[in-house]
Amino acid sequence: MDEQQEMKVKNPWHRPHIFLATAGIAAAIIIMVAIAVVQNKPLQQKYKYGIVLDAGSSHTSVYIYEWPAEKENNTGMVKQKQACSVKGPGISSYSKTPEKAGESLKECMDNATKTIPKHRHPETPVYLGATAGMRLLKMENDVDSKKVLASVEKSLQTYPFSYQGARIITGQEEGAFGWITVNYLSENFRKASRTVGALDLGGASTQITFVPGQQVESSDNSIDFRLYGNDYHLYTHSFLCYGKDQVLKLYLEQQIQPNADMTDNIILEDPCFHPGYNIIKSFQSVFDSPCVKNLTNSQKGQNFTHRGIGNWNKCNQAIKEVFNTSHCRYSRCSFNDVFQPPVTGRFGAFSAYFFVMDFLNVTPDHSLDEAKKILEAYCTTPWGTLKQKHRKVKEKYLAEYCFSGTYIVSLLEDGYKFTTNDWKNTEFIKTIKNSEAGWTLGYMLNLTNMIPAEAPDTPLLPYGGYVSLMLVLSFLIIVCIILGCIFFRRPSGPAHKEII
């Protein structure tokens, strides 16, 4: 029988050293991948929320703001998340039925409850700021104004948010917070750029705010803020009764007053209303405000015929008479004996400034003279032609655009003493970076200084520790590979013969 010899060598992968080295490499790779995934996963941005209700003279708006939970220079980076317009008139209109003031907020506040994450509800502050409409109601009837505020307070406290109060803000606050909004949205604070002045026009009041080039002579017109580590000293003034709705009453009062004692129907030929405009109105509709004189008992039932004649030059001249410039106890004034330093720099004009000029197609490219020509052409347009052209626009607003546009030009030029150059430096704005220009964002921005910051989510390891750990694990893998190669190539021992 022939003998056959066969060399039989053990499989090197079965060696324990190779097995351990391979397991070590696999474990290190798995650990590295796991740490890398956890370390580099996108961090969830934490947001805080705030709600501000702007209770204006003609309507109420509910604004929801959000900002990163970690703050920059003690001021939250606030942006508008959502805005909701409350159906119906402003809360001051509910003076005789105050319970309806709170009820009117329900739809928008229910919407806020759905919009803000549920786990953030308890820490979300709610503020209501009432402006000139409520200031006028307070002047007229303090008891009624308190009842209206109590009604909205009761309504807001039923929601799962952190109710912080409902109050009537001052005109100076309204102007200053509007200035903060415009400059914040333009990033002037963060870039340490030159600030922009703010012009706000509502239904019952108007505000002007800017950084003056000289000392403010009246303490009532001075306000200070600290934002992003910088101090700002502002000039600001709010003219109550000089919003576009109330100033129209002042203007009509001046036109009616010489004939107010007449018992027969008064025909008021108005250059600020279009040719063909002819409406019978009550005295009460004009004199139902603290901004104008009280009616006598004999006048309360009287009517007048409001007839438009559409003459812009006469309209402009008549509007100038609502500004009292006959007396000034300071070095210089705007009107009504109110101190105002010379306007300087660029201005952002918002609220009714924008809506009126946008309708009239007056753009930043138009000079002051061109704006006047546009107004002149619009004011002389027959009333019937306008109604045909703008069928979807409420007749009340359509009829008043001639007056409102002319008033804006006169307010800037004759009231605030804007020059042709200042007009060029004024932009009519509605929104900046998807947030509405107005006082509410500035109010929220200022209030976030009182809201504690929250630590942001952080990676598993600090960057330095992460890099060090990756280097150590990589080194271990290399060592295991080298050891594995050494053991893999080493013979397992002398071959032995097996005789079959």
C-alpha cells in the first residue's frame, strides 16, 4: 500500500489573536460611527413665544412672536410668526357693551392656542396694549374704559398662557416701540448702523420718533433705551386727535362751525372730497369725540349735506389750518406748541402712511412735487368714476383717500417741517422681512429683556473632546490592524504528517 503524505495547516483566522484584533477593530468602528451620528445630528432649535394684542382705535390685531430660547446681548431675536386681525371694530367701540370687547378676541386667541406648541403655553406671555382709541375713551369716560379693559382681561385669562396684563400704553411708548421695530428689522442695532426715524399714523393719533441732532428741550419728548449693549436717546411725540380719522373730525368741525347755529340743513362744499360726492350726515357723526367741541342740545339732532367739489389746492390750504403754529415756547416747534428738533436722517413711515400712499400709487421714487400732482389728479376725479373703478373698496375709505393723502403730505411738510430732501429720505413701508412695522414687535423685543434665557441643546461632546476621542479610536484601530497583520502572517507551528 502506497503512503500518501499530506500537509495540513490550521486556518490562520481561527487563531485567538486574530479574532480579538478583528473584534477590536469592529467595535472601534461601530463606536466611532455611533458617536459621529449622535455628535453631528442637527440640534433642535428651542423657541420661546410671546403674544401682543394691538388694541387700536379702529381694530385689534393679535401678533404671535417667536425667538430662539438663547438670547443675544440680553435681547431676544424676535420675529413675527403670525398675525390675526380681530373681526369688528376696536375695543373702545364697545364702551356701552363692554362684555363684547372680550368676546371679540375669541377667534384669534383660539388660533394662537393652536399655533403655539402646547408645552410652551404656560410660559408664553400675553400682553394687550391699547392705544389712542382707548386714550380718548379714558378722557371721555374713565369708568367705561376700565370696564372695557376688565372685559378683555377676563377673556385673556381663560387661555393657558401667562397673562401679563392689559393696559393703555402712552403715546410716547407707542412712538418709541415703533422706532425700535423699524430699526430692529433693518438690523441697525446689530450692525451698529445709523438708525432710522419712525413715523406712525393710526386712526386716532400719530407719532414721530428719531435720534435728534441736538438736546431735547422738553423732558416729555425724551425717552431712553438700551438694546444690544448700546444706549439710545430718542426724541418722540404722539399727537392725540391727529390720526387720520380724528383729524378728519377736526377738519370738518372747522368747516361746519361757522354755520353750526343754523337751523336749516347746512350744505358743506368740501374741496377734499370728490366732485359728485353728496351724502347727508349727522352732526353727531362728527362731534362724537373728545377731540372736537361738544354739541349743544339744539345741534344734536341736526344734519348737514356733505358735498364734494374736488379742489386739491383749497383742500391743502384748509388742512393746514388744523395745525396751530402761532405759538412756540421752545427754540423751535412742530405745531400745537410742541418742541421738535430738526428732522435728520432717513425715516420709515408705516401703518396708515403706507396704506393710503400705496392705494394712491405714491412710491419712494416720486418726489414731493410729483406726489402732490398725483393727489391733485385723484382728488378731481369724479366720485362716480372712482366707484366704478374700485368696486371692491369700501365707499367710506374710497371717499376719504383724497383727504388722508393730502393730510399726510401736509403733516410731513407743514407739521413736522420736512423738506423736499427729507421727503426723498422717507420710505412708506408695511413689512420688513415678513414682520409688520408697528409698535408691537418693539414692545415684545423690549419685554424679552425680562424673560430668562434658556440653555440651548448642546452636542454630546465639546468639539475638542470629540476630535480627541476620534483620534484615539482611530489610533486603536490602526494598532489592531497592525497586530492582526503580524499574527496573520506568523506560522501556527510545524506541520505534521497524517498517514491514511
